[in-house]
Amino acid sequence: MTSRWSYRRWDGTQRGFEDEIDALFSELSDDLLYHGDPDAALRRLLNSGFERPDGERVQGLREMMERLRQQRQEELDRGDLGGAFDEIAQELEQVIAEERSGLEALADDARNSGDDRRREVTDEVVAERGLELELLPPDLAGRVRGLQQYDFTSSEAREHFEQLMERLREEVAKSWFDQMSDAMTSPDPEQLERVRQMLDSLNRMIEQREAGEPIDPSFEDFMGQFGDFFPANPQTLDELLEQFAAQMAAVQAALDSLSPEQRAQLQALADSLFEDMDLRWQVDRLAQNLQQAVPGAGWGRRYRFNGSDPMGLADAAAAARRLGEMDQLEQFLRSASSPGALAEVDLDQVAKHLGDDAARSLDSLARLAKQLEEAGLIEQKEGRYELTALGIRKIGQRALSDLFSKLAKDRLGAHPQTFVGTGHEPEGQTKPYEFGDPFNIDIQRTVHNAVRRSGTGTPVHLAPEDFEISRTEHLTRTSTVLMVDLSLSMPMRDNFLAAKKVAIALHTLISTRFPRDFLGLVGFSEVAREIKPEELPEVSWDFVYGTNMQHGLLLSRRMLAHRPGTKQIIMITDGEPTAHLVPQAGGDGYDVFFNYPPVPETVRATLSEVVRCTRAGIMINTFMIDANRSLQGFVEQMTKLNRGRAFFTTPETLGDYVLVDFLENRRTSRHATRRGA
């Protein structure tokens, strides 16, 4: 078979193929820039969810847990546990009423027969039976026991009572063992005996395992003998016990959700329904064994049902089981601190309670970290995720792309301006030769043009219009230090993310577009420190007060001291200088002096460092974010001394200004180089 492709002109309706991993990593980029912690960023993405490139919404854990809570409340608002007792009581009253009607009919027949002896005997029987009905206990279990021993006169009442008892037996049996309810209520003694044997064997297996003894019979032998009781076909003893425990824990939760009086009535009712005491003992024995063997099944839960729909014990147990599953799922989602932890979730349970979309979303969330790790963007070190070099570059490229997308086209055009002709660096582009151009021929393009014009064959005849020359770019070298304010005011005023995005975008711009240039990074708060490029994604603000511009300028000047080309410092800050270094008395070290509001000593120390930078030929360009009047006044003094530039900006436009300034500065330097040449 051969592959076939078809092509058609782009009409704007086609969707491009975006790499899902890139889109996923883009969702994390701002969080990674802000905190520099892949683990924390992944946790936040797990909670919030994201949108795929195709527009499909991947639900977050927060949304799923909210839906679980809503469904849980709807379940509680639907049913009424006490309503089942009312229905049973009403049916028993109907049975008693039917029996009284039967007694009255019997008495009427005797009176109408004309037989005095028959009338006397019948009246005695009717009076005796009527007294028995009057003396029935008021509670449900007592009434059931009394009617079980009562000799019904009415066949209709007897049949009604027997049907009610059969339903109640099935209800109780179904609440205990849903899939074995038919066997437990079977009138066949042999079938009931098999149920007792199965429960006894299961109890012995649990007790032997808890005691560390050999299990007899083995699980395989047990399933071979009693496997027909378990259509779910458990594969291990643990799986079987978990199924039993989930059901019996749900029954216990339903019982515990009743009032003490209702619970006592139901217990007595169940005892009266199942006269086989050995079967009842095996059930109680199993419940105790399961609580020890499977302690995490949800024993001890109770629920407050507030609805109006009457629920029997089986319905209540089923509702309690659903509620228990929701509780366990919510607890699991709440405790999931990483995508890998979600791999253990039961997607069938998620689909059951939240739908297929949520199950697919959870599966996607579970594969987050693995996909990013396989793509080489993050890696695990000592149990934590860290960004790889590729991941750092990806963040920088996205930050650079975001900032360039905000630039006004009429201000910068295609950004870097180049000259056509010979130069220091080929661009990889060509142009038709024009008179006066350096004869820097691109052989491949020139021969290609000739072949297209005259056809294949040798020799190839060249014409003047075939010639193309290589474009080259005149390059200058710029050395830049970016000073970023890391004081506590930056995050407090929501300025930190914009400043860090500019830092990583500039680093990406210089390392990819201008590899000969130098970019140093300095963070300053109470003191200043150099930041290595590989540390940049993890840089966060300092939990200290103080804006030590003087120390930052000092470090920047030393970093630029032996660097070639145009030298500049780009400083991003939202506050005036409030700290500076002072020599230690009698020592070689320095102490930090801090005061807010700024004092003249700090301002003088900072401006003295500005003068040193100016003498070293370093231009200082300052970007003030949401500057107040005091900061503006200080920066105006600094600009006069240095003849740099000052920009008043906001977090939204900061990147625009910084990148325009950096590129315009390079363009100006390049023009000067060309003129000098």
C-alpha cells in the first residue's frame, strides 16, 4: 500500500497541529516563573485543570471535588430512612385491618347460620383473636413476632402478611449480601445449608490468616466450591474481602444513620425475620472479622438523610455505599499532591460518579508529569521535580514570545534591523544581485536559478539575472546586567511576575539571537547577589525589607568591568533605595544599613555608585513600576548623573519597554559601528 496526501490552499478554516506537550508546558510557564517550583506548579495545575489545543476542557481536581460534594448533598436530600418504618407500619395495620374484617365476616356467618352452638364457639374465637390483635406490641419487631405466631382467620390477611415478610427478608438479605439475597431467603434447606457452609469457610479463612496459620481451604478451593455465589468473580481473597467489607460497611453506615430507637427496632426486626440462629451468627461473625481484616472499608460512617423518599434498609445501604465511594474518592483527590499519585485512582468509580469526561480528565492529569518528563522538560531529583535545561529554554522562549507579541509594530517593525551586503555573520538568506553589491555569490541558489531558466543538462549556462548573493548581518557586542528588585514590595504589589518574565525573556533573547553578547543577572533586596542563568526559573522574592540599589549597582559594575562592547545596566524596581552597605568598624567586611523612609545617607551612597558606573562607561536605564513621587525624584537625580534613561511603566507594559530599549540600543550601536567603518 502507498501513502497518499492531498493539499489545498489555506483558507483560514483549517486548524494547525499544536504540540500538546508545548501547550501543556505553556499552562505551567507563568506559575514556574513566579515560584520556580515544578512540583508546586503541577499541584496548582492539577487543582485548576487546563484546556487542550483542540479546545477540550480538562477538569481540575477542585472542580471534581465540588461536583462530588454537590452529588453527595443531592443523595442526602433524596431519601428518608424513617419513611421505611412508616411504610412497614402502614402495611402491618392493613394486615390487622384485613384480619379484623375476616373476623367480623366469620362472626356474621355464624350469627346468620341459626346454629347457636356455632355462634357461641365463633364468638369466643373472634373475641380471643381480637384480644390477641389488641395486645400486639406497638413496635414493629414486636408486631411482626406477634403476627408470626398468630393463627390468621382471613386468608387474605395471611397472604398479605407472608408477602410482606418475604419482602422484608429479601430487603435484609439484600442489604447484607446483595448478590446472595436469593440464596439466603430460599425456602430450600439445602441452599440455606450451602450459605452457612460458605460463611463458615470464609470466616475460618479470615481467622486463620489473621492468626498467621495456613489457610484451609485455600482460596482456589473455596471459589471452586462456592464461586457461584460471587458473579463478580474475585481473583484473590483480598479482593473478595474488600467486596464483602464494602457492602457490610455500607449496611453498618445505614444502621448508624438511624436513631437509636429505629436502630433497635430494625435489629429486632431482622432477628425475627431470620429464625436460623446459626446463619445469623455467621453473619455477625463475618462482620466482626471484616472490620479487623479490612479496617479501611469505611466502618463508622454515618449520614444525615434529609429527603422525603422512603428508603428501606437495602436502599439505604446502597445509598450509603454510594456516599462512601464518593467520600473515598473525594479524600483521594484531596490528598493527591502530584500527578503520579493519581495513577492509583479507580477510573471506573470516577466515571460512575462524575461521568466519562471527568474520568478522561483524571487520566490526562495522571499522565502530566510523565509526559513532561518524557519530553525532557522536567526531571526527578531526590524525589522532587526540577526543570531541565530544555525546560528553562522553553520558558524563556514563551516569555520572549509573549512580550514580543505585545510590541507595537509601528514602533519596532521586524525588531532587529540588518544591512544587506557583506558583514561578519551570514543570515542564511539570499537576494538577487544588484549593481554595487559585494560579489558574495551563493553558488547553490545561482546554479538553481540557471537550471530552472534553461532546463537540465550540461554545461549550465549562467545569465546575469541568475546570480544571487548571501545576506549578512553587521554585529555589535553589548554587555548588559539586568538588576531585578526582589524586595517584599514586588510580590505585594503584583510586580514580581512581570519583572521575572522580562529577565528570563532577555536571557533567552540574548542567548539565542545574540550569543556573543553578555547578560548578567543581579537580584537585590536588603543585599544584592548574582543570579546564574540556570538559577533564574527558581528565583523568588526575599522575605526581607530593604531595597539596596547601591549594592546591586556595585555588583553590576564589577561584572561589566572586563566585558567588551557597549555596557549597560537595566534596573527594574518599584521602590526607592532604603538600604546600603557600610564598612564594619575595624574590619574588612560590610554591614547593611536599612531605614524607611530613605535617609540622605542611603541616597548619597547609591548616587556615589551611580557616578562610579558613569565613569566606567556604563549606561543605567531604569524601569520604574508604579513609581511614587519619591522614587521619581530619586531616579531623575540618577539619570542626570548617568545620562541614562528612565521609564515609568506598569507590570503589563514592562516587557514592551525593556525589550524595545534593548533592541533599539543594539540598533543604535550597530549604526554607529557602520558609520565608523
